[in-house]
Amino acid sequence: MYASKSTLLHTALAYTSPELETMDYVIHNAYRQSLLGSAVLPTEILLIVREFLLQTVTAQLINRSTLALVAYEQSLRDLLCPDCISYNLDIYGPDVWQWDQFNGACACIESAEMHIGSRSSTGRVKEPHISPQPQSVPGGGIVNPKQFTDSSHWLEFYLSREAARRVHPYTLGAAESRPAPPADIWYNVSAMLRDYECEAIWDPEEAAHSRSHSRIVRRPFHFQRDLIQISALRHTHAHLAGALDWQVQATLQRAVRELGLLLDYAEEYSAYGPHVVPTTYTLRWPSASNACYHGQDMVDLAKALARVLLSLTVGCVSVPITFATLAVTLFCFYSRPRGFRVF
């Protein structure tokens, strides 16, 4: 099964959000509250509420990341003067991540300072062409165009920084001497998928290729592609067939349903390059009629059953009506006077 990398990262961050932690607390204490006589919702309904809550928090995080990326890309453009921006737009296009010669603030300010106070032939003083100075980013430091390979690399850094600000749920109640989890969003992804007996599959060669192409490498850039393969934990390195395959599919379908990994969020991490889950990936339920448990839409199944039931109903009703019509016709024919008979 494949899921969008951006959806997977945002879901992992939403999985450790205070909203989800509070909802988990409510679910885990629902039975205890019912024993005390308090009115609580059934656990099944609470789990459905949790699924929608996770999707809502994920969508909010996606929107926040989109705004943060737009602001970061604008801060990169602010390092250049209008002439340099026009040059890069003409040569490389509107995507700032494709501006190969963009290494930092332009040097137009230096050449402009040499002409300060000089006058033109008309006697007017030439205005110096001032370029913006390097700006600081919200996370600290100076804006560096070569810090990230692309918007996806920036997203990993941004979400890792957001994850570092939170206390991971596995550290709650632990001793103070326990080391803190690494500040990497992929740690959250691994922990989240382990809860559902799954893991993300990544190729070490691809990671090495990504590191070799990173502009400034501070940590491994694990996944360069937009779609990440997710597999069941115990069956990652073995080909399964027959009786065990349904267990793998059931595990994956549970993770997909409860985490919403295949939902088509309105993801757009760059003003010029949206990353959206392909429409061919849809959320489907397992079908017992298939040995491999490939999905079938519940809506289509209900429509098919309705058509079958309608056909059976029409057949059951039409057959008695046909025989009754034939009997009435024969009775009327032979009960009429002989003079009115045609034959």
C-alpha cells in the first residue's frame, strides 16, 4: 500500500497532538466512567469521533504548513532585488526551488553603493539600488537558499521542529533520566505505524542519493519520492500467500481507515507545485468475496444488492399477475354467450 508522504508526515504530527491525547484519555476512561454511573457514549461512537478528529487536526496542520512554506519562499525572494527576480523568473521559471544560481542575497547593493551621490546627465541624483539584507526565519537562523533541496525537504525540517516542541506520548510518565526522542518527524511516523503493526519501507540507496543531492545535509533525507510504501511489520521481508495474506490486508486496512492515510487532502506545499494524492487511491473496505481482500466500495455493493433485490421482487410479483391474467381471460372467454364469441 502506498500513501502520500506529506499526508503521512502531517498525520504523524496530528497523532501526537493534545486534541488526540485528550480524546484517547476519554476513550480509555469511558468504561470506568460507565461503572461510576456517568452517562458516556459507546466506545464505538467515540472511536468514530476520534477518526474524524484526527482528520480535522491533520487538515489544520496541512493548512498551517502551506502558509509557513509560502512565507518561507517569500523570504527567499526578498533576498533578491526586482531585477534579479526577473532574471530567475525568465531563466528558471516561477518555482524558487529551481533557481540553481540562487545562492544568497544578491550583490546589487554593493554595485549600487559605488554610484551613491553620482549624477546623471540631467543633473538628478541616481538612487542606489538597495537589496534586502538576509532575514531570520521563525525557527532561528538566517534564510539560506541552499539549506533545503526542495519544498519536501523543507517540510520534513519544519514538521520535525514542530514535533520537537511536543512531548511524545510514549514519554509521558517516564523517568526524567529517560533520553528524549530524536527531533525527527520520521520518529513520530515510525511510532504511529508501530501502533498499527505497520512500518514505512524506504530504500537506503535512495536515502544516500538524497543526501548526496542535499544542499546542506544536517540529517538523513529518508524519502525523496512523494508516495511512501507502507507494509505490515511482521511480513515486511517475506512474501505471503494463502491464509496469512488476509491478516496483512486487514492490518493495512485498519491503519488506512483509522489514520485516514488515503484521504485526498487539499495538500499544497508550494505555491507553484502542489503534491496531491492520486485520485486512483481511494479508501475502500475489505471484501470477503476476494481471497486477497482487495477492497470494494460499500456504496457500489449496496447499489448492486438493491438492483438484485429489485429484480427478484419484480419477478415474484409479475409471475402471479401473469397467471391470474391468463385465468381471468379464459374464464371470461368461455362464460360469454355463444352468439358473442368470435371463434
